[in-house]
Amino acid sequence: MLHDLLPILLMFIVAAGIAAALLLLTHFFGPRKPGDIKLSPYESGKEVIGEARIRFPFRFYIIAMLFVLFDIELVFLYPWAVVYKQYLTKGTYILVEMLVFISLLVVGYVYAWKRGALEWE
């Protein structure tokens, strides 16, 4: 058992050694020229105006969640399309099943639209 895991353990030891060596080499031999621009929070050269924390409208989060929800659900269309031709000979069950799935998505989209969740002001 241990004999089988020895190459993996050796790989982790070598990877950790390389990472530690690179960190030490850059620490000792890397250039150090701190300045006002490098020590500022943003290196774009612009002066920082205001605070970094701004409040986003609540609608932004609703739209983001709806996008993720519909995006993830639409990912299920790809595997269905890949196997559709194979199961087509067994009847129209797979087509009806996907039409029900798409209709549920459309009902959810219309509901969100009617409730004004997609309105951006």
C-alpha cells in the first residue's frame, strides 16, 4: 500500500521544495525599490477618491442570481442534445421531457420579468 503511494508523496515533496526554493530566491535576490506609487493601494497612477466599499443595489444581486440560475439550467441542454439521436428510436418521451423542462424555464423567466426583477434603474 505504501509502496503505491510513494511516487505521489515524492512528487508533493519535490513540488513543495521547488516552491520554497523559488520563494526564497526571489526574497533574497529580488529588487526592492519601494516608493509612494508602489505602496499605494492601486498602481494605476490615479489618486484614490472616496472609499473602496460602495453599496450595490439589491437588484444587482437578484439579476446576478437569475443569470446564474438560468445559465446553469441551460447547461443541461447540451448533454440532452448529444444523446437525443440515440434515444429518438424509443419514442418521443425524451423530446416531451425536454419540452417540459424548457417550458418550466420559460415560465420562471416570464414570472421574473413580470415581477420586474430584470428591470435595471
